[in-house]
Amino acid sequence: MVYLGLLSPQSLRLFLQTTESARRHVEKFFNLTEPLYFTYTHLVCRSAQS
């Protein structure tokens, strides 16, 4: 999306930082002893069909 100019690099960076923060919160909330790994981060753009 950044490559196509649909998303600014700053927005992508913010999204990735937010998902990383969410991961840390989940680890802390559930007292995980091992790191939680996301398989991938999936960005999807959708629009309503008329």
C-alpha cells in the first residue's frame, strides 16, 4: 500500500507500532512466559458494494 502511494509510511509505522503494543499488552495480561508471535500482519482495504 505504501508502494502504491495509498498509505503513508508514517501511517504504516504507526499501525505496526500499535500491533506491537497490543502484543505486549496481551502477553502481560495473560502472564505469558513465552513471547507471543503473530504469524503476519494483514492489512485489507475494503469498500462497500452498491
